[in-house]
Amino acid sequence: MKYFKLVGYWLIICCFICPAVSSAQTEVPWKFIGSTQDESSAYNFYYYKIAQVNAAKHRYASLIELSIQGDANYFDMQGTYLIRIDKWDDSPNRFDGMEIRCTSGNPAAAVFYVFNDALWVRSNYKWGGVYVKAAHLVYSPLTDGNYGQTTTEPTGFLAKTGDYGLKCDFDGNRFFRLPFNDINGFTYNSEGISLGQPLKQSVLSINGKGMPNRDFIYITRDSISAQADIFSNYKGGTDTQNGILGYGVRPMSKAWQIWEKGYHADWVNLFHVGVNGDIGIGTMNPTAKLAVNGTVLAKRVKVSVAAAEWPDFVFSKTYTLPSLQEVENYISQHQHLPDMPAAAEVAKDGHDLGEMNRKLLQKVEELTLYIIDLQKRIATLEQRSN
């Protein structure tokens, strides 16, 4: 007997304390709103007001499904959307929140116009109809048959979308475009794809949420050119190179480049590959296939030279060896050896490593011939003295 009394008291409390929740939850089955276009010769698109603030003290917690059924001859002229509308009864003249997402079909099948107290929709395709169903907790924001059917586009709206989902924060006057999948299955995001909380506005951002000192990657794309950059941020409390490495295609510079900032106080170019294939390390203006602005350390450097260019010709019987007097006269006049570049020329244009080795070997071979000749002279003098 006590058990039944307790149950009775509980029911009475629920009815008096939570009357709205216990009695006001309603569901509206699929309902035809109207045609996608009028019957005039122009077949103008219709605009429909599907939701609004019906009363200042109404509280909304509604899920509305809206379906655009365009021409049935085509597979991509239909779309179904889920709309969430929230409003507290202390917000007399506006909604508090709204979210619009395409749940099936073509996200571009409709255009939505968001006001702080109403939601309008227009089909993007003709020869069909617009349908709605809903589930409401407490009151309904549906326009109850008065859909304001018109062929004039609404004005003064706060946000508009014809593909992206939309999340609306009317309290903060903020509107966020949400990702969507098109009819081909491709995913689009208005600010780029984010894996984790994005720290940069980019096409792709990879980061761990709540981990500000961890590495992340983001890709940016210039909206007015073909510039595309990838940034790898390496952050850590013990990382001496705490900074950003940037690399990407720079069509405006006609190059693919790598930059660094962090170890250096400002952005410094580390690597440059021009469209002509010239590579620069430490320089963005390479004038050869490989230009290095700094020291090159290698265990071995191999330079290929054609056999005919190698100075073995010095030992040919047809080679004319300059006399030492000729060499002396040349040195007196030019202050460097014959067939060798002057200091000013090397300072300006550098020197060819392979060519310089070839010329140095030629001088060594010429010196060898001078020494051989000198040795013969010495031997002749020694014979005479004996």
C-alpha cells in the first residue's frame, strides 16, 4: 500500500513541477510544404519560412527534418537535412542556437537563410516538392502552415548556406560553416580539414587537442595565387630548435622552397629548387644546377672530364713547351701563370673545379718537362767538367 502511495506522489510531483516536459513533447510526421517552383511561365523558385519564434516566452528544443525532392529523373536533385533549433524562454525575440546539416542526398539541393528569429529555405532544383517533419520538446518553432511562400529572396539574413552545414550561436552572434560530403563523396571544410584542434587557419591542420607544446602540421593555400605551403611546427620544452619549418610550392618565386624560423630569429631560406632544376642551398638565386652558399664537406668528389681534355697532351712530341723566358715575361706582365685565371676573375666568377684541376696538372706536367730538361743540362755540365 505504501508503494502505491509513493508512486502516486511521484506522478503528482512530475505533473506539477515538470508540466511542460511531461505533456508537450510532440512529433510531426512528414508534411508537404509546397512545390519547388511556381506555375508561371518563368517557373520561379519558391522561398519558404519553415521556422520562426512563434511567441516570446516559447522554449524550443526541436529537431526538424527537411527534404528537398527535385526532379526525380536525376539522382542528384534531392537532399535531406537535419535542423536543430534551441531557445530558452528568457530569449524573447530570437533563437539561442541552430544547426543545419545535410544527412543524405545532395548538400547543394537547398539554400538556407538564417535570421535570429526565423529560418527560410529555397530548393536549388525544380519539378519537385519540399517536405518537413519534426520532433519538439516543449513548443514548436514550425510556422504551422503559414510558410510565407514567396518568389522573392529574403533579405537582411545573418547567414546563408547552399552546401556547407551551419552552426549558429545567436548569443555570441557567431556562425560556423561545417564540413559536408558532396554527391561524389568528397569532403569539404570551409577553413580546411582539421585533425585535432587547429592552431592555424589552413587547408589541412594536424594537431593534438589540449597539447600546445606538441608538434603539429598545417597546410596553407594562397587564395589569390597558386602559392601552397606546408608548415611543420616543432615545439617542446626541451627542443632547442623550438620553431617552425616551412616548405612548399612557390609559383610566384618559380620554385619549391624550404624555410625555417625558430632556430633563426626570422624566416631563413634553407633550400631552393627552381623551375629550371637549379638547386640553391643557402641561396635563392642559383645560377647552376647546384649552388651552395657555404662550405661543402664530402669524403669524395668525382668530376668527369673527356679524355681529350686531360693534359696528357703535354707529353706529346708535337706539344710546344713554352720557354722559361716566355713564362717569366708573361708573369712579369700579368702577375699569374699562363692559361690560369687571374685573382679578380676568380673572385667575380669563381672557378671550375674540374677545369682548375686539369690546368694545375698541366702545369705540373710542364714543370716535370722543365725539370727533366734541367737534369739533362746538369748531367751535360758534369760530363764536361770531368
